[in-house]
Amino acid sequence: MTTLRREILLNTLKLFDLVLMLGSFLLASLLILRESGAMTFTEFLSMRVKVGNFVLFLALLVVWHIVFSLSGLYNSRRMSGRRADAIDTLKATTVGAFFIAVAALAFHIRMISPSFLLVFWALATMATVTTRLLLRSFLARIRRRGRNLRNMLIVGTNSRALEFARMIEARPERGYRIKGFVDQEWGGLEEFKKSGRSLLCDFGNVAAFLRNNVVDEVVVALPVRSLHTHAARIAAVCEEQGITTQVLSNIFDLKVARARAEDFEGASLIANYTGAAEGVPVLVKRGFDILLSSILLVGLAPLLMALAALIKCSSPGPVLFTQYRLGLNKRKFKIYKFRTMAADAEQKMGGLEHLNEVSGPVFKIKNDPRITLLGKFLRKASIDELPQLFNVLKGDMSLVGPRPLPVRDYEGFTQDWQRRRFSVRPGLTCLWQINGRSSTPFEKWMQLDLQYIDKWSLWLDLEILFRTIPAVLKGSGAA
């Protein structure tokens, strides 16, 4: 599941929990009042609510939400089961009902009697547990159909690793796909090979394997005491490349990655991850991407059509230049740009490598002979990148994030710490754009990308967007 979809689902669930709490409260009130004969349904609906009571109830809604959040009901629960969902929900509704009882005593709310609390608690618990079970069933169905899957690599071939793999495979509704195993030569390897499972590489080739394959999570199941050095090195490699690490035991002394505890059928895991934090800010970021890219595409439609006509008339070839770039966790996507070079520019690139003016694997020539006359203007003003708003709308990119690199450039990377830039969604602009662009050395460029990842916030995105405007108008560093 993409970050956007997860955030939408999560916030919908939060809102629905509050609706369930409100509905349970109203239904419990009606049932108790009808049972006592104190009020009819019509009289209940026509009741006037005092401002003070309304404010108090809003405060209880906030407390209810906080209790659910602290109970872990809005954390990733892919690893947990139905029983854990039911127990955690029961705990949350019990604590929430307790706070309502405290409020009733403190503010002398006569309607909230012991019988009311019992009915309310039962209704809220049943409704919330049912919702969680229905949601889990829905997610299980789409995962069994091959969607919302995460690729997992297991490090270790011992009995613990094999048992964990069996548990994962026995729960296809959790949405994990095991790519294979990693280990070195040891006495039990022959027994492992008899199981028919795939040994993809040894410890020394883990970094290379991760560079060239889509892996979302790596689970380390090595004996920590005897193979701590290997385990720590692999965890560091995952950290460098921005890939989530989970371990069955121990906590590694990593420099950047943040940790979160998870549980799968009683097996404790510690996930070490880099990239954007989860939560409401990520949803706001994606919502802003969709809103602003939609507005810009509609508002700039006449300009886009005019530019398309000019490109078509000024030189032979297609209007758009498309190329596969690497996105989140190195997933390939097709990027859209207005064509600024001759139609055969890609074929001519090999003969111009010696003219490259940028350090590192990136290829840039200030006066590239392949650029058309119109293309020079489009590049200077960064207008050629406007079609990437479609990539933002699709979710391949964000408005702000590290620039997506071609496969050719990625293959020239020599340091794994540089690959951590792929742990977040690429963007139209980032710190590199407002700090000189092509005039910035490659190593400094990569450092700026990692600085953005480590210090990310919505305010930083807004600051970069506002600073991009004068940078583009000046055309500084454009090539």
C-alpha cells in the first residue's frame, strides 16, 4: 500500500472511530432513557444542548482519540492478528469509558449513570471491534489478490529464520512476499537447501543485491552473539540505502534510522527505517501535491498546449521526452518532460561523455550541442519540467523531494550512503535546486538530499517551494 493510500485509510479510520463513539453515546442515551420511561424518542431528538455540555463532549472526543492513539490502534498492524486487534480495542474502549466516568463525576453529569456506561462501553466495543475485523478482512482480500504486497528478504538460514518464514507464508493476508534468504557457508546450510528455498547471496553481496532489486524490508534472523558483526554490517547497508530493517532480537547502534517495535504471532521485531515519518504530515504533503498539481495543470493548460505546438513546429520529433527514472525504493517510473533536444539525443550521448562537466555519475554539459534553440529557453526557465506535474498527480513524484535520476546515473553510484535518497518519493524541486543546481558538486548534491530527508517537515517543503521561484527566475545553475 502506498503512503498516500495508507494515510487516507488511517485518517478515515480515525474519523470513523469518533463517529462510532458518538453513535454509541447517543444510542446508549436513548436506550437508557427509553428503559426508564423518562423520555420519548421525539423528545430526545428535540433536546437542547448547552454550550458547556457541547464543549465537554468535544473534549471527551479528543480524549477518546488520544486513548486510541496511545493504545497503538493507528500504528501499522500488518504484523498483528485479529486477537491482538480485539484485545487492544477492548483495552482502549475500557480506558475511554473510564475517562467518561471520571468526567461524569467531576462535572456532575446525571445522565451518565453506571447502567449508561455499561451499555455505552458494550456498544462502542462491539462496533469498534467489528470495524477492525471488517477492515482486516478487506485488506486480506486485496493482498491475496497480489496487491498491497511488500517484498521481504530474510538474512539467516537457521531454524529461527525458517520458522519465521513459515509463519509469514502461512499468513498471506498480511501481504508479505519472501524474495529469498541470505547467509554464508555454515554447517546447517545443506539442511536449508533441502527445504527448496532460495539462497540469493552471501553476506558480502547483500549490498549489491539490494542495489539491483526491489526490497521493502529486510529481516535479520542471525545469532546475534556469534554473528553480530555481520548482522550489524547488513543493518548498516540497509540504513544507507533507506530500506526498512527488522530484527528478531537485539537493537543495532545505527546512526540515522529510527526504530519502532512490531509483533508478529508473538515474534518481537524492531524495525529500523529512514525516510519521511508516518502520520498526518505525510497525508497533508500528498494532499498538497494533488491539490497544487491539479490547479497548476488546469491553470497552465493554455501555456502547455502552446509550448507543445511550438516544440512540434520548431524541430522534428515528439513533443514530450519520456525516460525511466528511479523513484521510491528504486521503483522505475516513466518521467515526462518537454523535449528540449534533438530526437536522437539519447543515441548521441555516448560520443559526448568526454565533455561531461559535472562530477560523479551525472551527465551535464552547459552548451550541449543536442539542445534545440527553443530547448535552451525551456531549460533556462525550467519550463521543460512542467509536464512532471502529471507525475506528481499520479503519485510517482512529489512537489518537493530529491530529483529522480535516470537508471544510467544510478548505475554510476559508488557509495551506498548516497542510495538512501531513494527512501523517499522524488520531487520536482529540493535543496539542490535552490543551492546552485548543476553548479553543485555531485557529492554535495547527495548530502543536500539526505539533509532534506533527515530534517523533513511541511514547513521545510513550503520554504523550498518559495525559494525555488527566485532560483528559477534567476536561472542559476540551469543546464
